[in-house]
Amino acid sequence: MGKSDTAGNTRDATWSSMVIVGIDPNPQKAGEITLWTKGYWETVHPYSADDGYVNFMMDDGDDNRLKATYGDNYGRLVALKAKYDPTNFSSMNQNIRPLHS
């Protein structure tokens, strides 16, 4: 399968993206755990690909990471989103936004 055959840009990867999970039974530690998890990712990211697996992403708020994940396919996905979901009804998780959003 080629890179443009599906939305995913890394079909030639040997394994899936790294998953970093920060869990603590104490909800008061959520902020601390989130900071640790993001810090760990920032430390190891220079040694990994720029993309990611969308279903593993949380609320990163980083459109650049989403664009890197889809690579050259991103523009095509934006055009499809604009055509079939121009009001951005499907806007959960890592969302591809139509151009006018």
C-alpha cells in the first residue's frame, strides 16, 4: 500500500507510535502527571518520527502534529472534510477542520 492510498502517512512503519500513559489513582495529581507525561514526550520526540497515530493522540491542541501525521495527504483530507462536513459536525478528538473553520 502506498502513502496516498489511505489517510495514514506512515504505512511503511515497523511499529506503531510510542504511547506514553500517565496514571495515578489520586485525581489531585492529574496536573502533575500531565506535566510529567508531556515533558517525557518532549524529551524523546527528537528521536522519533514527526507523526503519530491519531487514535493514540489526546487533546494535544497541536495542528502541526496532526498535519505531520497525515503528511502529503492532509490537504486532500481538508478538501474532503469541507465537502462532506462543511459545518464541522464531526469535530471530536484530533479534528481535521474545513478551510473556513
